[in-house]
Amino acid sequence: MDWIAGLRHELTTSLAFLTRLPIRLETPLPLAAAARGFPLAGTLIGGIAAAVFALAAWMGVPSLLAALLAVGAAIAATGALHEDGLADSADGLFSGASRERALEIMRDSRIGTFGALALILSVGLRASALSVLAEGAAVLIAVHALSRAWLPWLMRNGELARTDGLAAGAGKPEAEAVLWAAGLGLAVAAIAIGPGPALLAAAVSAASALGVSALARRRLGGYTGDTLGAAEQAAEIGAFLALTTLP
């Protein structure tokens, strides 16, 4: 039973960081030590979005509007944590500035043109894809679990772009926790949407997250908290788009 208690502790720590839900922690873990909880936190976030989507559909709301409401619910549940990282990363990575200047841009609280466009595309692509998927509620659970399942791998295997900040303070997950996170994310997705679609969504979402990681490594020398948020967003978009290709 100790491992169940440990997993529950990791989940509550992950929820306290990754969401705006009222989670009270007496002894929070370092973020990297809670890595197994990432996809489980994503499952809960996806569940909140799925409930909104299902309710909107039941009320007869048009599919695109229902999808926008579901995406909005997930954003509200997380406090736009990953969207903030996406916007900051887009402004820095596509600025054309030097590494040092790009990192400065990413720390600026103001949003630039690239950041604004990235947010518009992210919300638009996710909502548009979701609106054409028959099992939208189940897809939301699967996608949110998978998109957070790859973050521990990026944290363990990437280099830090700076020695301070959120990512530096989070630490490096253990190899076993990385495997747990990936396995739990895939298991949740397989239960929600079936093994075949889950494998497709997992492959494309992982590749999307790795693509952002590779760009951050090339431009910044490694990852930051912002680029991890951008990787999560890319993984969501990739998974949604991949599932639209299925008959």
C-alpha cells in the first residue's frame, strides 16, 4: 500500500502545481519527484473539460462552441499555465534574437506578436479538431493525460537553459518515474479511446513535444519552464490532429 500512498502524494503535488484547484499540501514534494502524478493530473483536467463538453452537447450547443467551452474549461482549471509558457516561448524562440536576448524576452510578462498568434492557433486548432471528433469527451481525457506524460522525459533528458527559474528549481525526475508517467498516460488513453487510437495519439503527441524540445535546445541550449509548457501545448495539438485522421 505504500506505493499507492506515494502515488497519491505525487498526484496531489502535481495538482497543486499544474492546476488552480484548491489542493492543500502539508508536505509538498519537489516537482520532479511528483512526475508520476503528471498524467494523472492531466486525466483530471481532461475530465473537467470532458464534463463541460458533454453538458454543452447535451444542451444542444453547436459542436464548435461546445469544443471552445471545453478548451476554455481546461484553461481555467490550469490557470492558463501551459498557454502562458507557449506564448512566452513563441515570443522568444521566433524572435530571431540571440540566446541571451531570447531568454530575456521569455521572462517579459508582456505578450508579443508571436505569442498572441501562438495562442490563437493553439485554441483554434484544439477546438476545431475536437469539434469533429465523435467521442469528444473521451478524447479530452486521453489527450490531456498524454500531453503531460512526456514532460518528465523532457525534464530528465534535456539540459537546463538557465540555472535559475521554475525548471531549474523543479529538478530531474528519476528514470523509473519517467517510465511510470509514460505508461500511465498511455494506459489512461487506451482505456478512454481504445488501444489503436491511443497509440496513434501517443506517437504524434510525443513527437510534437520532442519537436519543441529540439527547437528550444537549438535556440536556447536547453529547456525552461516556458518551453515545457509549449511542449505540452504542442503535444495536445498533435494528439487532437492525429485523431481527426481516423475514420
